[in-house]
Amino acid sequence: MDHFQNPGLSRRNFLASVIATGFALAVRPVNAQTLILTDTSGIVADMVRIPAAGAMIPAYVAHPDKGSQWPAILVVQEIFGVHEHIKDICRRLAKLGYLAIAPELFFRQGDVSGLKDINEIISTVVSKVPDAQVLSDLDAALGWIEGNGMAEPGQAGITGFCWGGRIVWLYAAHNPEIKAGVAWYGKLEGAGNDLQPVHPLDIATDLKVPVLGLYGGLDQSITQERVQRMQEMLALGRSGSEIVVYPDAPHAFFADYRPSYRKEAAEDGWRRLKLWFDGHGLPPA
């Protein structure tokens, strides 16, 4: 079990612990003033390993401590891997009544947690991760939790952040059996290549799964022109997908451990996430 299972851990000791080991080096120091800490009261949270395409992939799982076969939410990491922020999001979802699972999707290419520079993370690991591998590993994670009776079959959604936000759009196109997705400031377009043949704009009109996109109006990496283009393409399809833009929010406005965090936008986005899943056939247990 990970150290969140220790109910006697003080906030000061917790902060010292996570700053030392819990967050990727590239995002330290952690902003302790806005950092959200979700305990494990009423839930179970642990690291597991799941079989996927010949490998045993690490994943973080959190679910209520009572009941079984909960509705499931796949949680897709940022470029920093399944570090403490992603684990905390899993615990927040478990508190709502979901089973949340975050597989380490860079496992085959390398560990990004010890790299100090974002550009190094991208060049040495992230740029080498094929979309096909990611989608397959997410399939494996969903199959694992459904196959062992932890999750209710056919009752799954997906959410992801930054790098993971782009994957939410792609997975919604890949697996039309999921109920809904919520994509936080994920990249929308780019040049196709062997590892990333398509981007969200390429599949927008063909989507069948309703996806809620949450974007910042001040995001320098995802311009409003691109967001508007995505909205136009979604309107040509029949998925019922929507995009909400927070005019005064930058990229990564939900990341409470970083200076980019914007409390009002983050809280409204989380409220919308809950309503989106509940309103699209995924009420919490």
C-alpha cells in the first residue's frame, strides 16, 4: 500500500514526503499554498500491476471501501507520469463513488519522474510513446478491472490532463463503448506521424462518445483559433461533445500543485465533470 494509507501522517510530514518523492522533479517545488490533499478515509487506494501486451504495467487504483463493481473512470496522466497529482485525482473520484485507475502509460519507454526538464521528458520519453500502445494499454486497464469484478462492465468513462487530455479524445474514438469523456486542455491538432497518426481534430466529426473539453482562454500552447476549429468540427458530428473555455485561465489550470492553478476555473471544471459523467449514464455508486 502507498503512504496515503497512513492516517497519522501530518500535513507537514506529508508535504515533506511528497516534495521528496511524490511529484516529478520537473514540477518541483510544489505550490504548498494551493495543493489539494485527498485522504483515504472511506476509500481504498493502492498501486497494482496489470497485464498489458506482454508487460506488467504499474497502475494506481482507488475505489470506495464498501461495495463492488463500481462505475469506472480511466484517468490519463500528464507528461509527468502517474505522480502525486494524478493519484490524488483518483482518490477524489473514489470519494465520489467511482473506481478510478491510472495506468503508467510511459512504462515501456521510461520513468519521467526523475527528469528535471520538461523538454528532456518530451524528447527522451514522451516523443517515443506510440498512440496505439497507449490505447491498447487503456483497453487492458479497463479489461483488468472489469475482468476481476472490480468495475461494472459497460459502465466506464475517461478523463485526462494535458498530454492525457489529447488521449481522452482519441480513446473516445477508439472505444465507442465507453459512456463519456472529459478532456482537460489536451492538444487538438498537429502533424501526423508513425507514432501519432491522428489528432483530435481529425476524428471530431466521427466521434460517437460525448466528450467535454475544458480549456483555458490564456493557454499559449492551445490557441483559441484551434479550440474554435474543434468546436466547429464537433458541431458537424453527432456525439453531443462540448467545449467550455475559461477566458482567464492558462494551460494546466486544474494543476493545484503548480503556479498555473486557477481555483475558480478548476472548481467549476470539476463540477462540470461530475455533471457530465452523471448525465451520460455514469452516476456514482
